[in-house]
Amino acid sequence: MLTPLRLAHNERDLDAWSSSVDHIHATAGFANYPWPDEPMTLERNARDLQEHEDDFEHRRGFTYSVVTAAGDEVVGCVYIYPSAKSDVEAEVRSWVRATRAALDAPLYATVHQWLRAEWPFRTFDYAPRDLTGIAQPGVDPPATS
């Protein structure tokens, strides 16, 4: 389930990503990205979350926590921000914690379909995943060579 990232997610968010740094860096879209980095304190993470919450409120960017249906575990995050590229409207990234790695491709497929159906973007960059075996109408599997 996606829910806007809030400061209230701080401890669960920090636990999710800090237990998965290597996994996140290996996730499509994060290979050369400087985050996540360590050491990270609860206070520093809170500042980061507050920035994302402020961006959401002022419509500068949209960050969502991926949480379990009960809302008791942060499984990952989805980031939707304006792109620095003139021919791309939005930059999208997502990650899931290492213990929930099997959810990465289904999350990608769901978010990709949601962006196409519900968001006003004509173009967005979202590093593709291998969707083999995942049935998602309207989501093209990545090209293979």
C-alpha cells in the first residue's frame, strides 16, 4: 500500500532502508545515486523525511512510503520528482527492503501503470525491472537484447 511519506514513519523508514543499503544500491535507478549513505541517525533521517513531507505539501515532489496493509512495516519508498532533463517531465525511483526483494518488480509494475493512468506526465524516467511472470496490463516489459 502506498501512503504519503510522513515524519511519523521515521523509525520504520530508517529500519527499512538502513537494513538494505547494499540491496538499494543494487536496485535499478540507484546504482550511481548517492543515497542511501551512512551513518544515519534517527534525527538526520527525520530531517530528510520532513523535507520530503514539505515537498509533497508544496507540490515540489511526491514521496510515498510502501507499507504493509496493516501499516506496521515500511516495505520501501517511491519518489516522484521533476526531472532535470528537458525532454522528461518526472524522475521516478523506488526501492524495497532487502527482506521484501520479491516485491520490487510488482511495485514497479503497479507504480508504472498508476503513473500512466492517473498522473499528467507524458514522459517519465523510471528504471525498468524484469517483469517476466508478472501480469500487469498496460506495462511494457523492458527491452532485451
